Amino acid sequence: MPTTSPIAHSSERQPPLRQPAPLAAKDIDLAGFARELDALKRDIRASAGQDDLDHLAKIERWGRFCTATGYATAWLGPNPLSALLISQGRLTRWAMVAHHVSHRGYDHVPGVPEERTSRHFATGARRWRDWFDWIDPQAWNVEHNRLHHYRLGELTDPDLVEANLDWLRASELPRPVKLAVIAFFASTWKWTYYAPNTLRVLLNDDARREGNEEGEGGSRTLASMWKERALWERCLLPYAGAHFGVIPLLFLPLGAVAAGNVLVNSLLAEWLTNLHSFLVITTNHAGEDMYAFDEPVTEGKGEFYFRQVVGSTNFRTGSDLNDFLHGFLNYQIEHHVFPDMSMLQYQRMQPAVKELCERYGVPYVQEPVFTRLWKTLAVMLGDADMLRAAPRETEHA
């Protein structure tokens, strides 16, 4: 999903005309909304305990079972079942375990093991054990945990789909070609978008901290990242070498054909996990009924909560199995309002958050994931635009 600066392409063409947004933060009792959400968080947080840790351990076991069963059968021959199981195992480590632990979702739980706290998870040598993926954990913390979550829907949000694909939306390419471009990035986006983009944000952030904001070191683009040695050393080569080299070679005692079968299934699993994660992640904040924002938050916590709700969408929620298949990314509204909660706490608070939003008149969007995919594709293709909040100068007129 190539991008330079989110602003760069937007200034090259006249933006489409937009009708005034049907809702603005000023239309909501923000203080009351924030007060009740905070009270709900306190109640849920007060009940944190062994149930949260047991739930995390169960989800981890399910993921490891998928991985182990996938590889245990992968040598028999190329087959979609082994690939699907390996794929689900990889999604579990990223979307469910790493995602929530790195967000401090378990830091507040009494008795949490040190390795399941944000300070120690996937740090140093533990990266290879806790979360061995294309994405550098430190880079993920800066790009996702900080910028995406606290600048949601703004031009400075590194994951704003509408801005990142403005080049495709504005292009004169035939529609089938546009769809092919999207299909390519959906099939490869963990290593063509997420790994280089998260590392780009980290390296640029490091350069700015060193006082080089105006220099070359602080202005890396996604395209220039492919020349960065750090991308290959920290992200691409370790993952590819282990999953497509070392692991298949471990099956050589069963014969060259068995090792080849494992390689084929591992590559197929990579394709599937890219598609799966694209489906449950990219669709979280895109669609003609999702808000983007031209200005940063200035009105405090209430406005922040309001934006997290109207800029996010949930999928079907409920049972652990349903949520496991959705990567626990189906609680995106609750997660963006309170990023530092456990997976079990999101399950428990979701009905109450939905009721609060309905009572305060805040749109709470919850639809099947494939409905959201259709709406996301419409934005990517330029068939639809995201909503914009009313400019502040008119709000207080």
C-alpha cells in the first residue's frame, strides 16, 4: 500500500466536493460521554484478574495448536488445511497476542508474568520467541501504538487508507488494473507495507530526536525504505530465512519432497495470512460512513473518545471462536477508546459501550467483515469518500 506523505498527493488534485458531515463533536454531550465511558473503564478494570490471564493463555494455546498442527501435516503434501492452520497461528501471534500485550493490555492485571507486560514483551532476544514476524516490534510501537491510535483519521495517521491510496483513487487506470493493484498489496502487505512503513516511521522518529528533522535521515519515504539496510536486517531476511528456509530444511530427514511440501505450504500460509490480516485490519477505519479529520483533537478527552468511535467499526462480536477468527480486531471501537485493555475486557464492555453510544447519539457502526471490505474497496477505488467533521470555525459561529 505505497504512500509518501499523506498530504503530498492530496494537494495535487482538487478534492471531491463533500456535503457537510451529518454530525460533529459539538452536537454531543462530550463531557457526559467521557464521564460515563471512564466510569465503565474503572468498573471493568477493577475486575481484572486471573480470568484475563487465563483467557490470554487460552488464545495463545489455540494459536500454537494451529501452528503445530499445520506443520505436523504440511510435509504430507501441499494442501489448504495445513496452510490455513499455519496462517491462523501467525495471525494469532500478531493480532491477538502481540497487539494487545504491546498496548499494555495486561500490564494492570494482578499477577501478570513479566514477559506478558509491554515493557518486556518481544524486546531484545525475546523478539524471536514472543513475536517473530516481518514487523520490528519497536517500529510497531511507534507507528501503530502511538501515531495511529492517537491521531486516528488525521492526515498524520500513517494508516489512513483514503490518504495512502490517493494516488490510486486519482489515477486513470482501468478499474480491473486498480483491483489488481489492491489484490497484490492485500496478498503481500505485511512485507510490502507494514514492515517498511513501521520501520520508516521509527527511523524518521529517531532522526528527529537527534535533531535531523530537516535532513535526509528524517525524510524517508516508503519507496526509499527498500534501500535501507535496516529493513533487510531487522525485518525481511530474518523472517524469510526462518520460515522459508530453516523450517522446511528441518523436514529433510523425511525426504526432499517432504521439505518441499513444507515450503509450499509455508508460502501458501503467508499468502493467506496476508489476506486474512488485510481483511480484518484495513477495513477497521475505512468506508463512506467512517470519519476522517482535517484537524487534531483540541477539545479534550470527550472529543478524543468521540473520534475513536466514529472513526472505527466493529464486526460481529461474541464468542471466543468468532473473535479468534476475527483476530479479536472485531472490537475496534472499544479498543480505540481504551487501547490498554485485555481481550476478555473488550468482550465484557462491548454491549455497554454500544448502549452508551446509542444513548448519546454517537454513531456505533457494527457490520459483518465482508460488508466492511466492500465499503473499504469503494474508498480505495475512489468510488466513495470518508466523512469529514464540520470545520471548527463554523461549529462555534
